[in-house]
Amino acid sequence: MVPVIRVLREDWADAEVALPSYETAGAAGADIRANLPRDLRDAGFLLAPMQRAVVPTGLRVEIPEGYEIQIRPRSGLALRHGISLPNTPGTIDSDYRGPLGVLLINYGGEPFVIGHGDRIAQMIVAPVVQARFECADTLGDTARGAGGFGSTGRA
């Protein structure tokens, strides 16, 4: 069964900006677009080098219980302009009903303009398993043991 993500536009949002969509038949992520406030729609939003900002989408979502949405960078923006997400992947829980904003950062060396309607990130709908956590007196042995960061690769 395909999960259905219900989408509500904010009152101020531009209804001409497309809802999240899969751009190809094999795409894992649905592209999310910037939906800028009226005063920024013509000029766009300027993201300076190393600046972080939450870019509005004008959307709220209802995610079915047992699923989450992960927000991830778009590889083309990252490669060409250094635009990414500082908390990638971002998680939207099924019980969140607030505005959907995308936290972007400009790792590039030049200011970058985010245009109204630009594809700024992608969302992955994924199942969630909630675990139970228990205190233990001991843990099982493994070949790796307590080896930490980099313990399974080259030094």
C-alpha cells in the first residue's frame, strides 16, 4: 500500500508553486520547492556564504503513523553551488503539523539566490520502527567490539 501524505497550503502561500513531486519514475525523493513570502517573490532570497536560513515551502503535511519524512539536499545544488542542509537528513515526525521549512546552508564561496518556486531539497517518505530500550548488565561480544570512529576502515 502506498502511503498518502496529505498536504495543506498555508494561507499566504502561492498556489502556483507545485506540490512536492517525483521528477522521474525511479526517483526516491520528491522535490520540494521554495514558496517565498510576497515581498521576496520577485527578487528571491539571498543566502550568503556560510549563512543558514529556513526557507519556507508554504506547506504543512500530515504523515501517516508509522512513517517519517526525511529532508535531504539536492545533489546538483550541493555540487554546483555548495547549498546543503546542516542537519541532513532532517526528520519530520508523523505527529508534526506545523509549517514545513527547509534549513539550508551555503557552503559555497559566492552568495546564492533562492528563487520563488525553485527546487531546494528532496523528501523521502520512510517507514519508522520504534524500539524499546532496556538497561543491561552486559552486552554481547562482536569482532569489532568497542572500536569507534574509523575502526573498520583505513587509518
